[in-house]
Amino acid sequence: MRVARLLSLGLPVLLLAGCLGVSTPSSAPVDVATPGTWTSLAPMPTPRQEVAVAALRGHVWVIGGFGAAAEPTAAVESYDPAANEWTAQPALPVAVHHAVAVTVGDRLFVLGGYTGGRVRWEPSGDMWEWNAARGAWEPRAPMPTPRGALAAAVLNGRIHALGGAQRDPLNAHEVYDPAPNVWKTANALPTARDHLAAVTFRGRVWALGGRSSFLGSQYANVEIYEPAADAWRTGAPLPRGRGGLAAAALPDRILVFGGEAPFRIFDATEMYEPAGDRWIAMAPMPTPRHGIGAAVVGARVYVPGGGREPGFAATAVNEAYTR
């Protein structure tokens, strides 16, 4: 992969590694009455960014990512909120970064990402499922379109894999049904992008933010998928375009966290308010980060790991937001 593409994928290996970006707050109206609170918790045993994060049976799982020296890792660790403790889990069969993780009921899946280290990234179509009974990861049908820096959301028991990149950003939209272990193609994402986030909210899939490249367009786009019509519509845009953000859906709201844009990093916590069809700024993240994921356990949203500066700056930070 050429150096130009490494930069466009967000791999500023020599030029941006360790650079200090400006921390950028939200530009949305501020909720001064109930902004919510952040809590700092036990840090991850392994500092990592560009991680896959999901909640499984009341625990937060953090999978893969970039570890020490910006090299990919197969590490898997789970966090117990009740005990405020981390446990090492069996590693993935392959080291991967920029993957995504989701749960379908009590089943945990990891899909996509990139293999390879700082010099060459290879897009992966691999899909793995955690078999708790065997204590092992098992392969499932691979994605039709190998890619990393994608997003995924679960709707009606099926996994929607959105966007991402191989060499260039994609508008791929592929849907996995765990029962027959089969992928199908759905209506393409209107905006080709990588480093986006996705959630399921009120029976629809929401695709949020993302970018065309590290130094290119930073999208505020919110696009909403209507499954009955196999069609997309446009939602209220984010207050600022950026990639590398995380998102979580609660019954009555959507939350987005962090992210990065060229030479900037975000501490923003923003909430989508359905009644006003608008985004509102909440209490900012104590530690601005990108390359993160979010998982909901109970009334809290957990945001572990990530990069503390644009480019490579992995952290072990583990913070939770409550409103």
C-alpha cells in the first residue's frame, strides 16, 4: 500500500505520530440542566486504540486494535463494571485493528478490520464469533467486501456492516443473518466513508460521521436506513464533521463521543434529541480521544481506550458516561 493511501486511511506513520492536536469542544447548544457525568474507572491492562468494543452479558469487551509501537494486537480483555476489574480473554486468531464488534443476543461477533503493521494494511473480510462454551473464537462466513474502519449495527437480529475502506472509502452495506450464516447485499450507504459510527435506534440503522481520508472531507452526515423500504433518508447532521468517533443508543436518545479531524481531537459528548430533531452538547469527555468504541451496560455508556492525540497515541483510559 502506498504512503499516500496510508495517510488517507488515517495512518500518519512518521508525519503525525505523537503530534499534539487541538482539543475541540462541541459547537452544539449546551444542556446546562442535565449534562450528565463522567466517571474514571480501572484502566485497561493493554493500552490500545482503533479497538472493537461491545457489551456481552453485562461486561464490556475490548478487542484488537493498535497496541505498543503502533503494531496491531490480537488482545481481548473484558471489563466487569460491578467489580471494576479487567480479565484477559483468549486472543483473536489474528492481530487486527479498525475492526468492529457487535452482539446479537448472547452472541458476540467481530468483523473486518485491517491486518498488518505500520507499513502495510490489508483489509480483512474475516468474521469471528466467541464460543463461550469452548472458550474460543470460531470463524463465520466472511464479509463479501473485505474492509476496515467500518461500522456495524444490529437490527432485528441481523448485523448491518456499513462503509469502511479498502484502498478508498466504500458505501458498502451488507447484512449478516447469524441463523443461516449468510450475507446479503442491501441498499448502499449514500455517502462512501470510513471511520464512521453506527447504531440502531427506534427500528432504524443510523450511520454517523466518518471521513473520506485523514486529511480529506470530514463528514457530519447522518443517514438513516429504513429496513421496510430498503431505503436511506437524511437525518439532522452532527454539529461538527469528524471520523474516529463512537456512538451508543439508549431507548430515548443517541450519544456520540470524541473523534478526530486533521490535527484536532474532540472531547465532545453530544446527544440527539428526537423531540427537537437536534444535537445537544453534554458534559465533555475527561480524556479527548479517537479510535474508540462504546458499549452500554445498564444506564452507563463505557468508552475504553482510544488515541489521545491525532495519529498514534494509544491509551488505557476507561471512562463511563451517565445521564
